Amino acid sequence: MTEISKYVTNLEREQRLLEDKIKRKNTELERAEKKLKTMTSVKPPHQDEQDRLEQDMERLYQLYAEKFRNLTFLEKELEYYNAREQHEAELKNQALDHQRRNIIEDQKRYEQATD
């Protein structure tokens, strides 16, 4: 019988210890939750400036993206324009070469006719 009473006494003691431990943990949890609540509700002193800077950065990025798109478009247009000008210049040079050959041939025929 004494063994059973010792066993029961030990169990009761362990139960009290566990209950105390649970109470301490619950108290710690309540404190941590309270601290978290105050931390999340309080705005850091630099938060307003950070929000403003983020808005400025978003605006500047939008401006950058627009300018980049415009620049890319204009570069493509310039390439197209230069290629067209190059092609037109080649056509003009071909026409001039053709006219020169015709003039030279006409001069040779004229010289042969006058000889």
C-alpha cells in the first residue's frame, strides 16, 4: 500500500509541477502576444519617410520604363530610316553609274562618228 501511495503522491506532485509549468508558459504566451500586438500597432518613426520614398521610387520607375520604351522605339525608327536612306542612296548611285556609262558610250559613238 505504501508503494501505491508513494506512486500517487509522485503523480500528484508531477501533476502540480506540470500545471505550474503550463501556467508559466501561458503567462509567457500572453506577454508575447501582448508585445506582438503593441509592436504591430506602433508605426516606426521612419515608416512615413519609407512610404514616401517607395511612392517616389514607383513614380520614377514608371517614368524610367516609359522613357526606355520611347528610346527603344526611336532607335528602331532610326535604324529603319537609316536603312531606307542607305537603300535610296544606293539606288541613286546605281542610276548615276548608269547615266555615266550612257554618257561615256555616247561620247565614244560621237568620237567614232566624227573620225
